[in-house]
Amino acid sequence: MRPKSTVAAYSDDGDMPPVVIRRLLDVAIAAGADSSIQRFGLETSASTAAGLRRDLGSGADHGQMLRRIRELVSNVDQLDAADWDLFSAEPPTTGHRGWDAALAGAVDWCADRLGMQRPTWTAHRNAEPWLFVGSTKALHAYAFAFSPPQFSFKGVFLDPDDLVTV
């Protein structure tokens, strides 16, 4: 199933302030219809945030939510510089500080991978308390030691292999 557009994903819930809708529409229009994001229905930070918000509301487990983060980062190689503003536009909150921080870490990870500047909004999203994603308690030490710095600096700990799709 093709993901909903960035705006549709939140506006269905009625939770997106008009100023946010306007900002997201502006970057979508600037990206244009030829954008890889538009042509292939790729996830963006805002559409991923909307999916995480729905997952949180439905009681989804961390595995399902991690799949959304994994899909976001797996699409990064299909982007070009013109797509970056749409991909990395500041999303509304997921409703959970930990998942907001995980999303910010994922966008920072993508920025570093592409050699793009990190968006300013990611600097202010940190998990309190820390969020351990996709690991049992017995593996928290491993996640703590090996989590990518884009995540761990935000208080989000995960196995780096959890970001890889096969």
C-alpha cells in the first residue's frame, strides 16, 4: 500500500496546525512533481511522524514502529539534493518524546550519509527518559555501546543493523 502524502497523513487526524500544513505544502510544491519523493511515494520525516503517531495511538509494538524508521532511512539513496527540503521538513510531533528523538536521529543519519546539512529542528528533539528500540532488556548494553551517534546523542539506542533492509 502506498503511503499517504505528508499532509494527508496528519490532516486526516485533524491534528496538524494550519501553519505546519502551509510549511509542508510549500516544500512539497518547491520539490515539484518530478521529485523522487512524489514519483515513488517515498517516506519523508513528516509522513513517518504521522505513521508513528498512528502506531502509538493503536498500541503498536516497537518492531512495527522501527520498520517505519527503517523505511525512511532505506529510501535516502533515492533522493537528490532537490528532494532534501521535502524529505527533512520539520514534522509535527509523534506525541512521544522518544519517537520524536528517534525520527530526528534518523533524519540526522540520512543527512550525514548524503553529505547534507542537518535540519535545525533535529537538535531539539531528545528522548527523556532514554528510548531503547527493538531490543530486549538483555541487549540494552549492546544497543548502548553500538547505537549510531546520531541516535545515541539524542537518548535513543538501537542496534545499527536495525536500520538496514535486506
